Amino acid sequence: MGHAPTFEELLAGVETDPGSEAASRALERSANQLGRWPEAVQTVARRFESETDPERRIALALRLARWYSTRLQRPDYAVPYMQFVARQNPEHVGLLTLTGAFAISQPGLALEFLAKARAVATTSAELAQVLYETGRAYEEHGQLEQAEEHFRQALDLDVRHHATFEGLQRIFEVTGRPDDAAKAAAFLRELDAPHE
């Protein structure tokens, strides 16, 4: 019988396979639940510094930028990592998506970056993230129907996209749909539960 990986095993997994989005998401959830963000960030930052593969360095830089900006509320720490990616590939889907998320207070600008990201997305995971961020931009500016539509499109591509369920739960609560909000919350608990 398997066991849920420990935080230390998740850290080791990111060290071993820094490009794994699944390992990154698992580490992110664990760091959030356990309040161990400093260790997660330090591990990924060390890996970023030692990584020689350009694509992996970009993936690690984007991960650090996302964590600093969204989970740790330190967008100022995210900027150098975003600048690194911009120097390597200014049209990188992850950079465009993150820039759109950064510009959320300016809906026109955010949606412009996200439209560019959507145009260059090549995987369903990339497109799901772009659609989620587009939904967030609409949600931020009170356009809840458009937000919900984009969140649902993201889930069509990635049924385990944690943040999208959080977004839908917020929409359902604000629009007075407690049953739907409860279903989204239950699915979030299922995503967060250790799997055998």
C-alpha cells in the first residue's frame, strides 16, 4: 500500500525532476498546508541557480515568480525571475500568463497579455492556466459570468486545476449558489487529500 509523500519527499522530487508540474503542485499544496514556504522557495531557488538546462531554468524561474507573487504576496521578489525569463524568451506562454496576472488591476492590459498567452499556449496545462488567469481578471472586475465561463473552460482542460475550483467556489458564493459552492469545496478537499 502506498503512502502520501512527505514534505521532504516532495522537496526531493522537485530536486530530482524540476520540470514536473505535478511535483510542483504537490509541493505547493504541502507548503501551503504546513506553512513551510521558506523551505520550498529555498529548495527551488537553489535548483534554479544550479540548473544548466535552459528550459528547466525558465520553468523554475516562472515557478518562483508565481509563488512569490501569488502565495507569498511579494511581487517585488518575483520581478527578477520574470526578467530572467523575458531575456530568454519574451513570448514564453508562462511569462505572458504571469504578466497578465500581475496586470490584473488594469483589465484591458491583463486581457491583452492573456490573449497573447492563449495564442502561444501549446499544451492543455498551459491553456488551462491561461483560461484560469483570464477568469480571475474578469472576476476581479465583477464580470462574474465571463469569469465562470473561463474557469469552466480551464476545468475542461485540467480537471485537477486546484486554483480554478477555488475561483468557482468564490463565484458560486458571491452569486448565491451555496450547493455549487459546497461541491467545489468538496472537490478541493479531495484534491488536497493524500492519495494512496
